[in-house]
Amino acid sequence: MKPDKKKLFTMLIVALSAAIVTGSIMMGLFIPVHGEPNDTDYWSEYVPFDIDSIPVVEAGEDGFRILQLTDLHYVYPHLTKETDKIVETLVKENDPDMIVITGDSVIGPANASYTKHLVKLMDGFGKPWAVVYGNHDAEGKADKFRLGEIYSESEYCLYENGPYNIGGTGNYAVNVTKNGAPFYSLVMMDSNMYVKYDGKKEYGCFTPSQVYWYDWLQQGLIDNGYTRSMMFFHIPFPEYRDAYAAWEQSGFDPAIGSGERREEECNATANPGMFDKILEKGATTHVFVGHDHVNDYIVEYKGVTLGYGVKSSEQYYHDDDKVGGLIIDINGDGSVSLTRKFVKV
């Protein structure tokens, strides 16, 4: 009997140890990890605009090519390599000068780990890249400030937390020069996660303070010679619906738009007036979003091009024929050409 008791005791110890280790791992996955905002990132309209504080990338004689990726949704381990291959294919075949990811790059409790994976993947291309947050990125263990710390450790990522007192995290800009002269500005913004409207939870939207900050930023850019800009964020504002309706009313005139709308726009009901501010400033020519995985339409509306990117992975809901990226070519003369690139999955 003694050997059996000893064996049983050993098995109990092993089982208990395994339970403790497993429990510790599980607890570690769900204990929140918070980063810290920079105390200097406090915005006031009275702070002088500093053009030198904005990172700069240089365009070639032929222009500047951006690859927009969106909604990678890194969460499923068995699809990680597949997502990597899609991104690698798009970069290799299109040779962009810069890559912009418009939100929902990661999701789930391991969001910090997957963000580190994304940084390693993107830095491997040796190209400047930028990222904004979607509604899912910070729904895991790490908050936006912690994710921002990871992005800031990247060699090539241009991400900045931006002002912490205007709403959202990751409101910043990147300037594109050509022969050292102002060419185009790229405005990155956080469309936030969720809001309550009439007592109901809805997808996020800009805050009035963000609209005010954009006004200040855009005026500063204009005053320094950057008279044209593009905006990148995650959740479309309500005018996307209006733009599509106008295109539909035109009989889907190809001179106005292209692409498909396979689901309704999942935007907030609240409208703080960002599009109206864009029209007022007259500098932003194009707006690019993600969020709605099976929409890829691009429509010109009131002189501004409102476009969806192309969902860039198989993770989460998608249509197999709508996986890829959007090529944004700012040509040498300042005109813009847009091309969807699909990857077979």
C-alpha cells in the first residue's frame, strides 16, 4: 500500500502544480496592463503650432505610394501565419513607400503579445508605417497607452499617442515632402471605441475636442505650406451613408464612385461635425477608414473622396474575394490614384 500512496501523493502534487501554473497564466492574461500618457502631450489651442514636431517622410520624383491595411484582427494562433502571408504578399508585390493600418489590428486578451508580433512583422519590411486604433484593439489586457509604448519601441513605426486631453489616443500627423518641400499631410486619428446614444451602446465617433484639434492642426499645416491632406481612422462617420446614397441616386456613375457596399455602415448616430469641418478647411482631399469588413466602396462626395480600405486578413468575418489592401498613389503632380489589391485566400 505504501508505494501506491506515494504515487498518489506525487500525482496530486503534480496536478496541483499544473493547476497553479495554469491559473497564473490565465490570471496574467486578464489582469489589465496600463501604459502612461506623456505629461507633455497636453494640447491647448494657445500652444504655438510647431511644424518641426511632425515626422517627415520624403516622396520620390514619381510621387508617394501608401498601402492601406485594415482589420487584421490578430487573435487566432492558427491564422497568424496566414495573416502574415497576406501582409507580406501585399508589401512585396506593391512596394509601398509607407504602410498605414486603419485599426482593429489586434483583439482579445493577448493584444499586447500580438501587437509585438505585428511590430516585428512590419519592421521587417524596413519601411515607415503608421497605425491608428479601432474599436477592438484595446479590448484586451493592454490599454491604448500600453499598446502605444509597444509601437513606440518600433524602429520604423511613426505612431504617436498625441494629445491625451482631446478624446481618443493616437491623434497625430505625418508630413510628406518632395524635394524637401511640402507635398501632402497624412492625418491619423482615433475614432474611439464605443459611445452611448439615447441610452444605447453604439460604435464610436470623434469628440468635439478632436474636431477642434483637427481645425487647429490643419490650419497650422496650411500656414506651413501643406495645403493638402488625407485622413486615416477606423469607424466611418455618418456622411459615408450620405455619399453612398448620392452615388446610388446617380445610377452608380463610375465618375463618382467604385467598389461595393455589402453591409450597412456601422457608424455612430452622433455626429460631432468632423466632415463639416473638413469642408470648411478645404484641405483634406481623401478620407480612408476600415471597420465594415465587406465594404470597399470609394465615393467622391462634396469634393472629398470617402473611401473604405480592403480587409487585410481572414480573421473574423470576411468575404474571401474581399481580402487585400488599398494602394493610394499620390502622383508626382499631386493627383491621387486608388487601386484595390486582392489576395487569394
